[in-house]
Amino acid sequence: MTTTVQHRDRPPAASGSHVQAPSSARSRRAMLALAVVESRRLLRHPAVLAAAALGAVLLWSSGRHIVPVLSRSDIATQIPVAPLAAAALLATNLARCELTATAPTTCTALPA
């Protein structure tokens, strides 16, 4: 005859070898998987790719004939990043508009 003792401070052991992860760990894994998919979609958006190429060309062309003075170098490295930032915001907003395309009042400011 066997006796099982149940403790109040912990749940009983799961039957079988499959132990479920806590809900916080499952939601964290789901959130990370979604972040990976969405960041991959954002990085592959044509506007972001074009802005990255434009930023690289601007960075290369602005740094060719400038003497490395801190105030000039600071501006020369900030301006080429602006198209990339604008493209990331645009691509993110367009993705949000695609998700909410069923609502007629959202994203009406964008051209059709």
C-alpha cells in the first residue's frame, strides 16, 4: 500500500514527463517570437532598405572632405541616420494600418 502526501505550498506533480512552463515564461516566449517576426518584417521593408542605402551614401559622401572637427563630425554622423529613422517610423505606421484595415476611420490620412 502506498501513501501520497500533498503539500499545501506546492501543486501536485504533473502526470507524465511533460511539465508545463509557468504562464509568465510562455507569454515571454510568445512575445519574443512576435518581436523577432515583426523586426524581421520591418528590416525587410523596402522603405527601410532604401533609407539604409541612402544613409550609407550620405555618410560616405559627407565624411569625405570634412576635417575631423567634433562639431562637424557630430552633424555629419547624425544627418545620414535621419532617413533611416523616418523610414522605420513610416514602415511601422504602414504595418499598423495594414493590421487595422477593416476599420474605415483609421489611417485615412495616407493616400490610397
